[in-house]
Amino acid sequence: MRQRLFALSAPVVNAAALATLCTAGTAQQVAQVDQIVIKGQALTEGKDQPYSVKRFDQADLRERQLTQAQQLFREVAGMEVRGLGYDGVADSITMRGFSGGGHGGDIGYVIDGIPLNEASSHADGYADLNVIVPLELQGMDVFKGPVSALYGNFNRAGVIALRSRKGGAYRELDVRLGSHGVFDLQGAYGGKLGPLTVNAATQVYRSGGYRPDTGSERGTLSARVAMDLGRATQASVAARLHRAESTTASVITQNQYQGREGFFDKNPNVQNDGTDKDFATLRADLAHTLSPSLKLLAFAYGTDQNFTRYFTRLTNASTWQQRAEDYKRHVLGYGLNLNGEHMLAAAPLRWVAGIERYEEDTHFRYTDALDQRQATADTFTSGVNGGAGTLDRLLTTGTTSAFGQIEWALSPWLRPSLGLRHDRIGGGCERRGNETRSGASAQCAAMKDFAVTTPKAGLRSTWVERLLEARASVAEGFALPGDAAKFTAGLSVDPTRFRQTELGLVVTPAPGLSADLSLFRTDSRDEIALVDSANLVYANLGRTRREGVEAELRWRPAPWLQTSASLARNRSRVLESLPTTPWLVGQQVTGVARHIATVNLTVWPMETLSLGATVRSVGRMAVTQRTASAGQQHYDGYETLDLMLAWAPASAAGSHGLRRFYLQVANATDKRHATSAGVTGGTWTYNPGAPRTVTLGASLDF
């Protein structure tokens, strides 16, 4: 299956706290229930995890003044948002040498146990973070690579685990106005209503767009209500509603990019493109403390989504066509988790084990060769000038998963972690209407049942207290055949396997100075290739290597000065290809920049005033694969500068009223650049990045 479930887990305690917990009475059991958090935090929140994870807490999220959670990704070494410029459509995210996160299935996304990845939408694993309100979040954890047994498919590059706020007393409001008609209003509430603990957040966002015929509106409401049912039992219900609409201007041409025509103008071949989305989730949880060191958690959730997209693009060197994709998606998930914390050999042992079931069905309709969103005679062919005919089908996927993971802090220098996950995935395809597409991308049969087991192992070690920390891990992930390939009758292939090996060091040579360094290599094997297109025969053939070095540096030499940097150098290349395409061996993976760097400098000329500057550099990347007659083509990347001035009243800490007032200037030099690029039939197209954008905003507490 191309998607999986997530559940809850227990919190982390240290050895001293664990000893106290094991002798605690009923009152402590009740308090412990209130601290239940989302799955994965118990085994990754402390200092024992043997792999790379970047964490952002609630203060980080609010101080960045975000309109989208993904704006934090540039602070993660090796991550890049390759913006597509289509409001309402997920961008492509790069991490660990993979370029298909968000707009594809390389990265897993989850909010409080609800997966955002879509098994059978536009590219398997598509995920849209626009449904998240930044102000609702307690934190965000970025796991690099398939390192946790708690997550299955869509985690070969890593997992983005979002955690909403639970409990607490607060009333917050963030409002901002900006260039291009931007208006963003976010509010959050936390408190008690009788016996109920309530957390809620909302966002209303509007933009007129920085190109002709572009603009977007979206509104989101999320809420969670929790209640104690007894001394050691808590129930909660959480819901989310999201509505979004947008119009877009698609890509620009080479002439526009080089300045010979209007850089931001809408190409006359682009039609009335846009998106329309409704999204809703509902989740129920029941948590019971069996003993001070053992907790049982049960959950069930459902998701309903309607998403329609119209998109004009080049289908060959000279033909532009508008296509439509429509997805009606229904999801049901449920599962049980058992979480334990014990002392073993006088050392704290934390573990989680669980079983989950996930079911998704998607009614998918595709039409091409449209005229202003209306069908033409060419729409009902098998493909005109590069078009793809029509599809109308019901796609189903289901998975049953079992997993377990432990962390054992034997000593400061010996903290091993072991994990194992097994996924059994099946599904099918049923035609629901007229389909005129043919060939490999039109197959519609029962999915082969896939069974895959992925082990994880790692070690964390403190070599010199408060100076040098080391980590090492080996972890496996997987990927099913993509798109219609997995619905091909008689398919006889295994899932593609990915193995990541990582070494890391955390060095803290002086107060205020730290460096987190990591070296990784991810090798794929048994890639799935179409070896006989006439007879639709697939085989496990192909290998790719992704490797690189990442560094996150922070230095605060004085109370009034801080600098930080997130740096990455990637090398991704093909090791094995089909005998018919030997020229691909040694070629770069497309969409992966050779270097990615973010450098930030913040100065406090006075305690209540801060000035910040952020430089972002994205290096050269391949955008095409080599052919028998032509080499790879590359986009040279770009650099931008962002500025921010913020004023926080001296009385703001812990008080009500104005908390912060700020002025942001994104792309301060007004540099014309493209956040992504491509080539179709030898013709270059680009997605233009935003021009200089000025935003004024304020954060208030009540």
C-alpha cells in the first residue's frame, strides 16, 4: 500500500523519573494520562534516538510568523521546497537525495496520527500541508530517512510528524497583511470548559497572487476535546475542516525567464487553471493506564476529501493542453498501541508495539485536451499530441501493519535502539465510466498482495559529556510499484527496497556554540522497471545511490548576536539501469540540488528589538535524464535574501496584549528566479519564484 496509519504513544521519562513513576500512586496515574502525546514522541523526544531528527517547538513555530508549516523546511539541512507556484497544490519537497516529497511519495506526513499522504491521488503519496494551521502546532519533528518502525510506506526520505497542542490555557491571535493582497488571520484557544479540555485553532488566508489570473483562498478549523473517564482513562475526539480554492497561471517559457518577455506574465497558451478542495477528518482516541509503566491506546479515524485540479502544460515541444484531475477520497483507520517504560539491568527501557489497519478508496477521474475546462472531441481519444485520454475508476488500497521498537539506555556511551515493522498491502481497481486511455498507465486489475518487513537498528553514545555525542544507524524502507503499474494483471515484482546508513556527531565545544554533523548513504535495490512495454512485463531491475553530508551549526557569541547555518551537499546517481538504457548509469537523479544552504544572522540592538537576515542558496540540479543522443540538462539554482525586523514589548513575556510586531521582506533584492524548472520535448519551462514581498504583522495574547 502507498499509505499507512499512525497512532499514539507514551511520553519519555528519564531514569530518575521512571523510578519515581514505578512507585507512584493513583494521582500520578491520572496526571500521566493527561500527558499522552502522539505516536513516536516517547521514543524520539529524548537524547537516546540514534538517527537524525530536527525538532521545532511551539516557540519556534510562532516566532517564525508562518503562513504554512512547510516554510520551516529551509531550516532543515538538506531540505528544499521546489515551489510549483500553484496555490492549492502541494509543492515538491527534496530531502536526503529524494525529490518527490509532497507532490509524490518520498516523504511521509502525519498530524496527530492522521496521515496526510494520499495513496492514489496525483502521484502516489501526494500530501498537502495547507490543511494545517501553523498556530495550532505544539511542534514538528523531521525524521531523516526510513529510521522509525512506527512509520511504513512514504518514508524512504523521511517523515514529517506534526503535533497539535493538547491542554494548556491560552488565547492567541496572529494577523498579517502583505504584498499581492495577502491577508492571513490565525487564532488559537486552549482551556477548560467544565470537565472538558479544549484546544482549537483556525486560519483564514487570502492572496491575490503575484501573477495575472492568480489568487487563492483557504480556511481551516481544527479542534480537540478531551475528558477523563476515570482515574486512569481518558477519551478524546478531534476534528478538522478545510476548504480551499485557487486560480493559477502555470509555467513560464524560456523567453520569459531570460527577460525577453514579461517574467511574471501568463503565457497566452495557459487556460483557466485552478483548484478546488474540501477536506475533513474525525478521530477518536481512548487511552488507559494499565499500570504506572504500561499504557494501552486505541484509536479510530476517518477522512473525506474532494479535490479537483485544472492544469495547462506542454505535452510536446509545441502543444499546450489543459487536463483535469478529480479525486473523491474516503479513508478509515483504526489500531491499538501498547507502550511500556521499565527498568531492565538497572537501565531504563522504553518500548512500543502496535497493530493497525488502514483502508482507502479513491474515485479518480481524468480528462485531457480540454477547452476552458470543457471537453472537446479530442478529449475522448487515447491521446492527442501527447494527451492521455480519459480515466474513470475506483482505486482501493488496504494495509495491515504490525510494529515494535525499543530504546535501552544501558549507559551514557551505550544506548541501542531496535525496530521492526511488517506491512501487508493489497487493493484493486474497478472501472466506473468511459475510459479511452490505453497502455501501461491505463491498467486496472486487482493489486498483487505485497508483504514487506523493514528492520531498523541504531546506537547513540556520549563520548565526552557536554562535548561530543555520536550516533550510527541502519534502516530500511520500501516503495510499491507506482501509479497504475501496481494494478497490472499478472504483476510479479517485489517492492523496491531502500537501505540508509548514517553516522552522526553532535559537538558542543563551548557554551552557545554547537554543530550537528551527519554523513548518510541510501542505496536502493530491486527498482521496478517496465522491461517489455508491448506485453506489460515488469521486473525488479535497477539500483540508485544517494549520499551526502549535512551540517547544522549554531553560534551565539554574545547575548545580542546569534548566527546559524543549515548546510548540505548531495550526490545522487544511477548505479544500474536496463540493458536498453546503459547511458543512464552514472547519471544524476533529477530535481536534487548539489548543495543547499541557509545562513541566518540575528542582532538585538536592544532587548525588545531584533533584526534578522537570511540567505538561501540552492545549487545546480539535473532536470532531465540523459538519452541515447543527448546528455543531461541542468538548472543552475538561485539565491535569495530575506529580512525581518521584530519588536516585542518588554512587558510581553507572560502578559496579555501585543506580544510581537514585525516587518518581513522576502526576496529583499527582488531577484528574479525559478523555484523549479523542467524540459518537455526540448522546450524549457519554469515556475517563477515570488518577487519582493513585504508583510506587516502582529501577534497578540489575550
